[in-house]
Amino acid sequence: MYHSVDECRDDPYLVTVTPERLRRQLAWLRRRGLTGVGVRELLRAHAAGRARRLVGLTFDDGYADFVEHAVPALLRYGHTATVFVLPGRLGGVNAWDEKGPRKPLLTADGIRAAAAAGMEVGSHGLLHLDLTATDDDVLTAELTESRSRLADITGRTPTGFCYPYGATDARAVAAARRAGYGYACSVDPGPLAGTFALPRAYIGQRDAAGRLNAKRLLHRLRTAKGAAGGGGADR
């Protein structure tokens, strides 16, 4: 789980990795015979029994720097990824981060460029709201309207959804399923873990080789525990 890729000294929410750090992380995957893919591709491969050397890569919030910095690095090392975008804030900024700094978000053209480069485009809702704290009408609009807007932008209805802030509850999971998505990503959904609440491991600027390996092992143990407990999909 990534967010922004840029040169940024002011990063109070720890959502930014530098382009150089990202390149090193992607090279680390490549050296170990691992290939980063979007979540849609990962799930299909998992269903076919061929996901052993694949790693799902995601970029939340749809920052403009995804096209500028992340896409070239991904392609350089033979990876793809899913970018979760906010069609209600096209060309806007991350206004939900009270402390800043303000980072530009993808425009419609930027979203199309990401898709043209082979990246999966998924929905992050319209406005980056905590869906566990919204009423039913807002919850439905965030899921369904964002999906239809992205279909208009890219010409392809998105398969994936990502809960803003990773905030997940049974009501949001049920709404994502009703909206027609094929999967949804969370962060650490606990007993809700499954295809509509996929757990992910946070990756940040401090994650060099040793930390990446530790996080990979920890994530595998955590998801295996969830599967053993009946939580659902193991990713």
C-alpha cells in the first residue's frame, strides 16, 4: 500500500516515498523474482493457482505524481499496480489532510494516462470520506457514482474499490458488494478480511530491504491467520 511518490520533506502523515526509494523497493522485488501487479490481476491469478510469485501493488488517493514518478518506475522494473482515484476531486488537492502539505490529484487526463500505461484504475470514492461515518445515501453515492464516473473517464467500469482511511465495517463491505465491485481493499480489517476487505501492508520511506522482508513475512502470517479463522481470501 503506497500513496504519494515525490520529493517531500513535509510529510506529517507519512504518505510519501521519494522516487529513488520507490525504485529501490521495486528493484528489491525484481531481484527476488517477484512481480508487482494490480489487485484485479492478482485475484485472477490466485483463482487460477498461479499467484505464487506475484505481489499486489496499490497506490491510494490518486495523486498526480503517480503518473509522473510511479508509472515510469513500475514499467522500468516490469511491474504494474492499481491506483485508487477520486473522481469527485479531479485536479484538486488532498483537502482531507488537515496538516497538509497540499498535493495535486490526478485529472481525468491523468487517470486516462495511467490506464493507457497498463495500470488498473480503481475507485477510492468521490471525496475521500470515512464511509463508516456517513449516512446511507452518502455511502451509496460514494460507491456507485464514483464507479460510473470512472467508467465515463476510462471507458471501463472499475472492478476495485478502496475504503478511504482503510475504514471498514460490515455496512461498508455490504455496500461495496451491492455496488457491483469485484473486490475492495482495506488495511487491517480483522475478522472482516476477505475479497471485499482485503488486508494490505503499508510501505513508506523508511522501508529498505530489511524492513520490506520483515513486512512481507508479517503480512503473510497475518493473512494466513485470517484465512485459518474463516476470514476469507488470503492475499
